[in-house]
Amino acid sequence: MNLVRLWTIARLELLQRVRTVSWYVLLGLFGLALLGVTALSFLSYGGWGTGGAGVYSVVVCVTLLLVLLVSPTLSGNSINGDRDAATLAPVQVTLATTAEILFGKFLAAWITGLAFALVAAPFLVVATLAGDVNPLTVVVSLAILVVETGIISGIGVALSGILARPLFSVVATYLVVAALAVGSLIGFGLLGSAMSSEGISHNRSLAYDEHGNVICTDGSKRCYDDPEAMVCADWVTNTYRVPRFDRVWWMLSANPFVILADAAPTRFDARGNPDDAFGWMKSSVRSAQIAPTLESSWDECDPANYRGDVDGRSGYKTPEQIIAQTVPSWFVGLAVQLALTGLLLWWAWARTRTPARTLPPGTRIA
């Protein structure tokens, strides 16, 4: 592969985009959206006193969201669009190989996506200067953002080489992105609910009279702190369905936002709560790895219920404890995305290489 020819293909692709007015309109709208998000984030997190860490994480997440929405449009018709415009065949008869054409367009689409991410740079700097931002979080989150932009661009370019119609390839790219970002959540929720187990709860309450007053053996109306004076009702056992999200948590590993949040380092306050949106997303996703309790009991006749559960039987875990006892999955999800992108690019290379044995009906050559 000749790097000079590859960069020539990429530069020609970039020049075509820069000449269009829509390019600058999209960049302007992108910046306005981030301006509004940054302002609202400062208003929101400023009231909680978490400072720049929370604002930074929100801006990065919104930047990733906007890149996922824009990149398929910019990369989903890069090859079949040139084929329809009769500009692909003249390039194919030059010294440029199929791989150089494919990866040149992929590089151009990646740089285009990074240009939108670059618009977010001033807002990220402002959030960082606000303080309380972990430098390692900045490095890791920006690296994941760059890689995710490249993956989405690669998927779009690959599908534009696999599918003959530009509109169809753009829609297919959006569907793949939606499957990763939204479909994984839907599948996680539906399968987790379908793979449920039977839960059992044992409950016992105090005895009450017809007026709703507690019945005590000493005739008083209040005997919560005196187990010997309590009159207890019979134990009641109930069964219910418990979703088993711990069996399908891996479905979220390839979600771009989960990868971003799970890879970013997390800092906690004195109560074990994260200081940014990355940490809250991470703890929420990681909590799905913990198997639910299938048998529980609650005894109103137990005085510990009225002493604030001093023995810790409530089972509550702070986000810091949840993250500490679970395993990261971001590198697995990233590997799945890279494998999918590589497979699609290979398929696009096989469909674009010349001389071609067969072509889709109605395909324009020159």
C-alpha cells in the first residue's frame, strides 16, 4: 500500500466536502448544540458542587452522540456515491489499488468526524478549567472518542462499498449504529426480563386492631422497641418474578456510551458517589453483573428495622462498592466493534476490487 496514493485519495475526498456549504452549516449547528449543553451542564452540576468533572463528562457524551448522528451521513455514500457519479471508475484505472481507495476514503471520513469532535474542544477546555477534572479521565475519554469516531466512519465507508445504492447504505449505517447504541439497550432489557427467576419474600407484620393501632401485650399503643410486648401476625410468603440482567449484561459491552463510561477512570466522594456522568453510567451498567437476591425477608417485629438497619442487612451498595466488585467490559466491546468494522471493510474491498466478475443490476461503471 502506497501512503502517497492513499493520502491523495483522502485529500481529494476532503476537498469535496470542504467546498460544500452544508459542511459549514453542520459544524455551526454542532457548535450551537454543544454551547447549549455546556451552559445547561454548568447550571445543573454547579448546584451540586461537582464542578468541571460533571460538565466535562456530559460534553464528551453529547459529542459522541452527535458524532454518531452525523458520521453515517458523511461516510455512508463515499464509494457508491462516486460510482453513481461516474467518478469511481477513473480512479480505479489509475495506479491506486482497491485497498488504497477504500482506506483513503475511510481516512477522509475519519478526519471529517474528528473535525466535528474538534468543535467540542473549546467547551471541553472550559469544563477542564472549571476544575476537579481527572487528567487521566481526559486522556482516556478523548482516546475512546477518537476510536469510536473511526469505527463509525469505517462502518459507513464499508457499507457504501458493499451496497450499491447510496441511500440504502446510509440507512444501513444508521441501523448498525442504532443497533450498537440503542438496540443493545433494548435487547438487554427484553432478554433480561424474559430470562427471569422466581423470587420469594417472607414478611411478618405487627398485629393491628380495627382502628389501625398496634396491639401490645401490655395494653399500650406503642411497643416498637420492646419485642416482648409485641403481638406479631403470621408469616406471609409471596412469590414474584425477578429479571436476570446478570445473565445478559454482556450485551451492553459493545455500546459506544458504555465503552466510553466503562473505560474512563472514576473518582468518588466521601459517600462513595462518582463525581461525573461517566461514573454514574459505569456503576449503573456494572450493577447488572450482580446477581439479584431471590429470597428476602422483612420482619416488622424486629426492632432493628427501627434502628436504621444497624447491621447492614438492607444490602445497599454504593457505586464505589459496585464498581470495585465487578469487572470492566469496555475492551471486549471495543474488540467486537473493531472486528465488525474489519470484517465489513474486507467485504467492501472484495465488492469494490477490479476487475469485477459480476456487478449489481443497474450499476453505473463510467
